Amino acid sequence: MKKILIVDDDAELRANLSEILRGAGYYTDEAASGKEAIEKITSKDFDIALLDLMMPKMSGIETLTELKKITPKTKVIMITAFATVENAVDAIKRGASDYISKPFRIEELLTTIRRVLEEVRFEEGIAKLDLDYTLSSLTNPIRRNIIKLLHSRKGMRLMELVRELDIEDHTKVVFHLKMLRGSGMIAQDKGKLYSLTGEGERMLSCLQILENYLSA
């Protein structure tokens, strides 16, 4: 059973999230502050921490930084009412895997959790195969799906990708596109059309090999 720590100063929200996640088959624990979260994660292993960005005294970003020092393998999903690329970039640079925006739907939350757990599975597979570190940028399923879409369509614009990925928050897609561009896997032309680079095509081939290996 996967273990999830819910960190939020809102007691009602913590209780609601615990009930939802327990119903989905997860073990849950709660922390009302960053300090309490640090104490709990020091004494117990968690697969995921759901961490509110805006908390009094010790902020979500400060808590995230400390959590990743103590337990780097624990994945962190930020909860924020301010869904901007800048907030996401800052959190992910400091070690977060993903974020969800308040208010969110139950299915969105569960989908994000499943996606992050899939990221863990891919990281473990990459470690076992000892592949080149650049492939680690494809642990995130959104980025993998972008690579596959751009390969099959030969080129797509932002809103086309948003519709195909079925992600309401287009800023999340923008963030992942920036990550892929930074790694040299995709490019964007003057007409705002995204396409795979030669490096992207090579990484897609590696990805297909890895997926076949993990499904064997």
C-alpha cells in the first residue's frame, strides 16, 4: 500500500483528502504544518507528500526543500491556489514532481498521484538498466506523451497538445514543453509549431525499448 502524507494547515481539507485517498486504496497520514511534516517524514517513509504551497511560519517551498534533504526519494506534489508557470518551475526546481491547483476535482488529484507513482516506476527501471541520464527527463508521463504525439503528428501547436493531452491547465503543458526544449528534444519554429528534434527521435526509440522492458 502506497503511503501519502498530507501537509496543509486547513484541517477540513486534510480530513477530506484523507478520506478520498483511503477510499482509493492509499495509506494516509496528516501534518498541520511544515515542522510537523518534517517530524513525521523523519520517522516514517512516505511515497508521496501532498504539500500546500501557502502555509504560515514554514512555507511550502521551505518545507519542500527540507523534505528533499531528508528523504530525496519521496515524491512531492504541491497544492497551490496560484497556478502559474513561475510557481511550478520554482517548486519543481527544488524537487517537486507535480502540482495541482485549488479548487481541484477528485479525479484530477488521483490522476496526478498515479502519474507521479508511474514516474517512480520509470526511475527505478532506468536505474536498473543504467541508461544515459538524459533519459531521466522522460520519467514524467506528460513529457513522454508529448514526445509520442509530436512523433505521430510531425508537429503540433500548444493548444492542440493541450486538447490531445486532455489537461485543463495549459500552463502545466507549457512547463513540460520548456523542459523538453531545454533538453534539446523538441524545437519550436516561427509559426509556434512544436516538433521533435533528432535527439527527440533518438530518445523516443530508447523510451520504446524501456517501455517494452517494463511491460515484459
